[in-house]
Amino acid sequence: MTYQDEDAFRTWCAQALPVTQPGLINLYGLPPLLAAEIKWGLNAHARVEQRSTWDLNGIKNLINHCWRGRFTSLSDLDGEGYQGLTRRQSDSMVRQICWETVNGLRCVYYSPSDTKDSGFLETDHFGRRFKNAQSHFDITAVPQRWLRDLLWDHLAEWLRSPQCPRTRGPFDQMRRAAVELGVFLQADAPDAGHDPTVLRREHAERFVADQRHRARHNLPSLGMVLVDGRSPTVTDLSCQFVFNGARKLLYSAITAGHAERLGIDTGFLTAIPFGGTGLKQRSRNPFSDDVARALTDETNLRRLEELDLNDRGLRDIWETIVATGRRCSEVVGLRLDCLGRYRGLAMLWHDQTKVGNYNEGIRIPELIYQRLDARRTKTLQLFEKRYGRIPTAAERPGLALFPSRIRNPNGRQPISYGHFNQRFKTWIDDLDLGGAYVAHQARHTLATNLLRAGATLTHIRRYLGQLSERMAEHYVKITNSDLEDVLNTVWVAGPGAPHPGELLSGDTTPMDRETALALALDLSRRSTPTDGGFCTYQPVVDGGACPWKLDCENCDNFVLSGADLLYWRRKAEQWRSIAENAPDDATADYLHTVFEPTAQAIKGLEQALAALGILDEALTLDLRRPQDYFHRTWSTAFRARDLAALPAPDDTTGQP
């Protein structure tokens, strides 16, 4: 190699970029630390199963920029470090590679004690990584060092514990409690709250009063800042989280011995009250008829497809939710081989991770089967286009039916619930239906329709994947007209049965609320109404004559329903009055003995209705509907005293 001016040649060598070679990354000329960081980042990235995509040009652009800027470490590339890049070079890929590498290097550069001094926490130091979250957890928003250290110790103890939370939500709530308390002390306490020895009970009480005042008047938070720079509004629910978190944090300082070491007054540590276990919130209503029609209209469904820019199956997800009532996360997380036909029946297999039920199968409509089968074909085509081959038999069970475009090198990662929910909300807003609707209301709608079709809460619970009928109640709305059906189908044995008061509308095991709910909607027993109850003797039900001459009270085929409770209570009061007015004790004892089977039947009926929680409704609900009064039976009435004063008929046959 020859040159005329050595200085000019060396200057050119120092400024010229390396020659680009396909498949080759040139780290020559980089500082040793920077080159080692890039090598470490590439190696660590390749070891992550669910990783983002780093293209070769993005890596080269990052290296060239570091080489031109004479950076010694990737940590030097803060906000100002990207100014030398062109718009094309400073794309999200360069920033993403640098950001992910720096995040991973924190566990190398910082020990756990170093992170405590710096005001953050790395969950990877404890072998934990929350789903869809980074290892880095920043707590520098807590202004007081002593409070920040208490928070760090408490969170670290959680990470070491076998009962560590499954998600990052409890960590965020605890951090918010510490931030709210710290910012308030900074504005209200002596020395901005940095000296814990001067804090007293009144400081904590003023903090509680301030939070309640902000919640009552919908004022913004003092310390929290959202991504868009706004301060969130303080609510009753946020107050609950803040009070419970701050209370738990300060009490842990007592049990761990930090309070004595720091000299914090016990009155301050114990003054924050318990926030409660939860606020009662209204369950969501099912879709009304017009909304349900709009959300399943073909024209509107095409508009949802238009929002699915990358064709990831948003319409398929929504139609499956509507038809099956599955949770959104259960449909979004479907696997590739979730479909099958068994004896000609279309079946869908899914995981109910919320309640711990895996590989549960349900029947699905043929239209949904065909739609999901077409989506499976599209997913296989995407896999073949990306990898140049079809998936192996070992790969197929793990592939997602609705695969994500990001952090999904092997096709196992489905699209996120947040992505579906965001596009669904945009779709709802565009339809302008006059309300804020969410996809989960389709689950409520299906459950209510199942109930009206005659399904029991036991069947609904099993179909929806609930742990108990009590959970299923949140998805089922029972109107007053339905309540009449419930009362009419809670049956107990009559006075003439071998076991008066025994529950007949299902299993006869000891009854609790869940059992009663399951039995209340059992409509399988055929019967015919009679005076004060129902007759279940099938020849009579079919229209035949009663062989016992309508002696219902002494017949073991006579049952009492919830609709008859008020009638039998009045009868019991009448019998009790007769017994009390008996001429002697022997007669009173005899009358009580005669009435005992009926009393047992009434008691059993009350227990069944009480277990259902509808005893009060049974005692107050008038089962005669307004239209009944137009019938002559109800509209024709006589005074009882006039009837009693009528003379006895001349004939003894009772004919008029």
C-alpha cells in the first residue's frame, strides 16, 4: 500500500467505516470494554427463548455510531448519545439493541447492595422474572433514603420468599404506597422527612387525611406520574392500596428491627389504618339485544378485520369469545392443535389457567370450527414463510394459533391481551354504541342466556370454568320473573311423606348455598299444581283421577314449592292458634302431634330458600301477576263474614 501523505492517510483510516461484508460484524477499533459489552449482549440475546429480533444492519449501525463517537461503553449512549445518528440509523432497532444490552449488563455491573445504594432493584439477582416485565425495578421516586431502603428490603424479602407474587402488580402497589408517603412527608414533615426520628403519629394521620381528601374530591396524586406526564387521580381503590401497602411496609420495619435501628417513633409506624380487603364493584351487565346484534353484524365485523393490520386474527378471537364464553386470555392463548373432531363433534381444547384447569374441551359451533381451522392454515403458512419449512411434530403442540410478531422467534408466543383489548376498544369507539363495552361482557351474556334456556348454575359453572357457583353468580342475572321459576322449582317433601321437609329437587345431601343454587334450577321433574303445592304422581299429572281422593296433605307424592311458603306459614299460624285454644293439655298435645309433619316440611322449605338467599323474596313476593286479576277467579270476591252468615242449604249434597 502506498500513499503520498502519511498523516492524511492515517486520518482517513481513523474516519472511514469498515468495509461491509455479508454475515460479518467488525469490532476492530472499538475500545475493549465496548467490544466486550457488544459480544456479551449478542451471546445473552441468543440464549433468551422469547427474544426480540435483532437484524444485522441494526447491529452494524450501532457499532459504527459507537466507533465514530469514540464511546467507551454502551452506558454512554444516553439521550444525547444518539444525536450523531441519521433518522434512518437511529431507528428503533439501534435503540432496542442498546437498551436490552444495557439492561442485561446491570446484573453484571451492580451487586444487590449496589442496586440498593443506587435506588433500584434487579429481580434477576434473585432468580425471578415477572411475565412481560424487565428485571430492572426503579424506586428512585421515593425521596427519603431511609424509606427507600425499607422498600428495597421489603421487596427483596418478597423475591426470596417461596410465596413471591406471580405478577409485578403487588410490587407496583407497594412502590406507589412508598412514593405517596414519601412525597407527602417531603412537603409536610420537618427536614422534608429525611430525618425519621422526628416523625410522629400526627404526620401519618395528616397523610391519611390528605389521601382521603384527594379521593373524595377526585384530585391528582402528589407523587405518581403517568407515561404521558399526567398525574393519576386518587380514588377510593388507590387509597386502599396505598394504606395497605404503607401499613405493611411500616409494620415490617418493626418486625425486622429497622425501626429500632433508625429510631422511628412507634406511633408513626402504626398510625396508618387498614385500607380494607376490597371495594364492592358492580358486575358488568350482559350485552343488550341491540348491542349484541351490532357486535355480531357482518359489516361491523369487517371493520374489526380492517383494524387487524397484520392479520393476526382479531375477528377470529372475538367470534370465538362470543360463541364459547371463554375468557379473552384463554382464546388469545390457544395453541395450534386446539381443534379436533370426535365422533363428528367439533371440539375446542384450551387452558383455563386462572382456575388451574388445563386442556379442557368444549363443543363449538361448526362456523367457529371452520373459522379457527382457516386461521390454523394461515398460521402454518406464516411459519413456513419465515422458516422455509413446516413445523415438526414436536413443535406443533407449542405453537400459538394467534402468534405475535415481536419477541417470538419460535412461534410459541401469542399476541398479547393488551394488543387485542386496544384494537377492540378502538372498534367499539368507532361503532358509537352509546356506552363503554368490553369483550368480557360476552361471557356474561352467554351465561345469562344459558340460564334462561334452563341450564343449572352447576352446568354454567362447569362450562365457564368457575371454581364455585358463587363465582358463576357474577355472570348470571336473575330477574323477578326468573325468581318465580326458582321458587316454583325448590321442592321439599310434603307432610304425608316418610321424611317431611326433605329436599326433592336434587341430591339430598346436607345443603349449603352452592348446592341449593345448583338444585334450584332443576326443571326435569314433571308435576301438576294442587292446593298448597304440586302433585308428582305421574298418572294424575297425565290427567288421570287421584286414587287417594285428593287427600294431598297425607300423600307422599305431594311436594311443597317455594311459591307456597307464605300459604303454609299462614296455615301453621292457624294451627298453632287452634292448639293454644284447646280445652285441655291432652288435646293440645294431640293437635301438635298431628301438625308436626307439616311443621317439619315447612322448616325444610325455609332452609332450602334461606340457603338460596331468597327466603325474604319468597315471603314478600306476590306470585299473582297483574294480568291474573282479569280472570274471574281473581276478580270475583266475597266478604268472609257474608259467606259465613249464609244459611245452610236445604239439601245435603252441596248443590246450589
